[in-house]
Amino acid sequence: MEKGGLIKRIEKSHIYFFAIAVVLFWIKTYVAYNIEFKLGIDNNLQKFLLFINPVSSTLFFFGLALLSKKHTKKVLIIINFVLSFLLYANIVYYRFFNDFITIPVILQAKSNAGQLGDSANSLMYVSDIFYFIDTMILIILALTVFKEAVSKSRKSYQIVLLFAVTAFLFNLGLAEKDRPQLLSRSFDRNYLVKYLGAYNFTIFDCIQNIEATSQRALASSSDVTNVENYRKANYAAPNPAYFGKAKGMNVIYVSLESFQNFMIDYKMPNGQEVTPFLNSLTHDENTFYFDHFYHQTGQGKTSDAEFLMENSLYPLSSGAVFINKDQNTYQAAPAILDQKGYTTAVFHGNYKTFWNRNVMYKQLGYDQFFDASYYDMSKDNIKNYGMKDIPFFKESIPMLEGLKQPFYTKFITLSNHFPFEMDPEDTSFPVGDFGDPIVNNYFQSAHYMDDALKQFFDALKADGLYDKTVIILYGDHYGISENHNAAMAKVLGVPKITPTINADLQEVPLFIHVPNVKGGVQHQYGGEVDVRPTLLHLLGIDTKDYIEFGSDLLSKDHRNWALFRNGDYVSPQVTEVNGKFYNTDTGELLSNQSAYKTINDKVTAELQMSDEVVTKDLLRFYTPNGFTPINPNQYQYLGPKGKSKQPKVQTSGTE
């Protein structure tokens, strides 16, 4: 009788239902941590923290259901499903980006209709149903075993809340012991999830975004002083040998979608070069090729690269500047050169609203925006995120020729985009054979882009523009994420991808062609933030009065290191990855870790300074000598008259 009575009491008690829900969700989250995320667990304390960190947020959110006396089970199941969906969204997002979803990324969906778009299909598996099994179990239990369970008091909520707060404070205390200043130096989301958990990270991210909004409202001109002083102390004067050598010349930027530097001079097993044209540029006498140049993008990917190159400011640690800071004041290269008599224009084979470019380009000072409405967007010409590279360049040439010179222009390629599949009629180049379809396809799509670039250069030479134009080709961000490291080890011919090899894989090519100026291979270290001062100094414009964080790559005072958006950095001697310091040449972990904190402190200070400028919109309080603040309302991108749009192209997704 006693046994039967106990079972009856369990069946009628909402607390047992609540406990089962917590345990199932806890186990599921912990399994996901170990299977889906590469969080860099280094010691037993971190293993313990990873195990317990789902507890506090699970208790807190699930505890909200206890406030509903009549509908506890229903509310609990809904909360379980919402948190399960958040976990799964992070899993899918992480499979490509090795990053976690933030509030700004969610808000970007309003402009891009989903961060992953159609590419998500290749990132979702049938086995993923596991991440919703606990929800199904709870539904079954609610309809059967716990059908009569009800909540009779809200006191249980107070007890659960107390446990949740206690668990969080205990978790945070241990985390701070292993990683001091965890919350104040939050550049790397992997750290936050490793120590505090995915759900606590989301809460922290919400708080950060609220704080960022209030920071802008409270900012004043006095906040610029520290930034000015930092800028003056770190200014790299132009090299007299190159300053003004390209004065009055046209400028063409070409963004090489997802193109990484390991492809340069890479040969297939049959001896075929993947990128023969780009390889030839490394030997061109009037072209500078930088072989230790790194992308520095965050969650904005291609748009972040554009922002870095034209503003010499770092992108946001969370979300994209193009979406979240599109009303800020900027002093971008297009605006600077527009006031020097240049015509400024962008060429992009997608529609102008994609990634909010029609708004952001006005803030940057672009006169014209040739978007998809100017091109033949018929079925044969488009794929995934816009126009194929070969027809894109071919149709762009007449529009480029029609611009008043000198001009400053940017071309954004799209074909070499995840998952890198090519239409058979576009190329006969073979795919790779490395046991991973994404990596295999990358070789084929990279070759197609290389062929398109050759045709573009040939056209520039034919119409006489080549010899009076500075041409800058740059890889915008990585194409192959760490999730494909097994195949990448085969590609590179190494046993495994080590931390320093992974840092090397963040290298993207930078080519700067300057007519009549001797170039050559450049071994100095730098990143996308360094390109604007390099270009402006070549054009004879000193950047000393501008607030920027780049260092002229050709300057004798160039600092010779590059930082990543997560706070890591790389230099000729030392590479920092996930808070650990390695010998850049050998890849070995350095013995005296504390001796290498100096550059780390500089990296942290630089990111914090840049974040101050962008988050607080500080440039509205500062105007460089000789620069007139632009009025974005004077720019109108109306499209060609009488040209009908054919919206067949995918206008959602990531870059």
C-alpha cells in the first residue's frame, strides 16, 4: 500500500515532473557541448564547469513555469521547446561559423531573412532529432504518468530561484578563478559558453546589448580624447619611398569571397594549379603580395571585411556593423576620396537591400551603387547569393568605363561561397578528393573565381584602365571552418590541424597592384584594418588626423602583428590562440606563458578603443582637418530607369 501510495503522490506532484524535465535538459545540453562545440577544455576544473554550467539557467527558466499553478506542465514544455530550439539553432550556426548566435545576429534576420538561408540544409542531419527528444518525452509524460499533476503553491518557485542563483554564483566564482576578468574581457564567445553555458551566455549577450545602447546615449565629445591619444601614440608615418606614388590614380577593390591564402600556389595531385592567375600576380613586378595577411572579421563576414578595409576600425564583437550601426557617423575611404574629386561606386551582383548595403553605403559616402537591378539576373547567370563571377565582371566593365575618372570602386564576388558547389557547365576543373564534399568543392569554385579574375584583368588592360589604376584584391574571410579540420589536414599534408596551423588558415591573400611601382612578396604581418592607411598613403593622403586603428603595411613603423576579433593575435615570434601562447614557427606551446602578455594587452586595448568608437558613435564628435561630414540623405540609389527586377536570386543568408 505504501509503495502504491508513493507512486500516486509522485504522479500528482508537479515537482517530480519538473525534476525530470531539468535532468533531461541538463543531460542533452551537456551531450551537445561535447559533440557539437569545440570549446577547448584544458583541465579538470573546466571539465567540471562544462558539466554544471547548464544547471543555473535551466533552473531559472524552467522555474518560471512554477509561477503558473494551473498550467505548469504546459508552460514548462513550451519553455523546454524554446530553449531546445535556441540550443539547436546554435548547433547549426556553429557547424559552419564556429561561433554562437547573438542578439544582433537574430536582429539581422529582419534584413536577411535568416542568417543561414538555404545553406542550412547542408548543416542539418536526421540524427538532430535527438535535441528535441526530451520535449517529446515530457509531452508523453504530461499526457500519461503526470496527467493529474498540479501545482498547489508558488513557494516552490522561490526555492528553485534560490538554487538557480546559488548555482550561478558558484559557477561564476570557479570560472573567474580559472579565467580572471571573464566578463570584462568577453571578446571570445567560446570562453563564455565554456565557463558559463550557452543559455547564460544569451542572458549576458542581452545585457551587453542593452548596455551598448545606453552607452551611445550617454556618450559625449570628451570620450574621444583617450582614443585620439591612443591613435597619436600608435600612428605609423608613411614611407617616403611610396607616399604619393599612386596620386590621382583610379582605385579598384575586389573582394574575393571566402578565399584563403593556402590556395595560392596549391596544386592538385595531377599537377594542375588551382589559381594560376592569382599565382602569377605573386610574381608581377608592379604588385605587392602580402603572404602574412589575416582576415579580422566577426559575425558580419563579408560586410565586416568591407567595414575594416574602408574605415580602419574593427567590426563588432557581436553582430554586424552594417546592420546594427548603420546610422553611425563614419569617415570612410569613399567619403574621403569623394572630397578629393573621386567618383565612388560599388558593383554587387545581389539586390541593394542584401545586408542593408543600400543604407550603409550612404553612411560610407558611395555616390553610386550598381546592384542586381543593373545586371541580367536570368537563371543561367545566378547561383545562391547572386550573380556568377564571370558574367558579373563582364557586365560590369561597360558601367566601370562610364564612370568619371579618377574613380574609387569596389567589386564584390559571390561564386566562391559555401557550400561551394558549381554548375557543371561553368567549369571542368576537378573537385578535390579529401573525404569531405565541402572541402572538395572549394577547389573547383576557387578555380572558377580565378578564371573570372583573369578575364576581368584582361578587360581592364584592353580598355586602358589597368595602367592607371591601383587594384586591390583581398580575401574577405575564411571559407573552410574548423569543422572540416580532418579534411584540411589531408589538404595541407599534416597529421592534424594544430592551434598555430589553424591561425595560419586565417590568412587571406592581399594583392596591391600599383602601376610603375616596384612590388614584390611582402612578409610583414598585418590585417584588413591596415589596408586603408596603406592605400591612402599611396595616393598621397596622410591619415594622421583620422581616427583609425590600422598601420600602413609599407611604413617603416608598421607594428608587424595582426589581431583577431576574438582577442587572439599572431606575430612573427608569438601566436596566441584561446589564451595560450605558441612559437609561431614551430607551433610549440611556450614555457613561460606570462612573459608574452605584453602584445595581448595591446590587442585588448586596441579592440576596446575601437569598440568605444563604434559602439558610442564617437566620430560624430570628431572631424579631421580637411574633411567635411557627409550627409547620407544626399545619396539615392534608384537603379536604372525602366529596368525591371527579376528577384530569382537568394536574398537571404550569410556572407
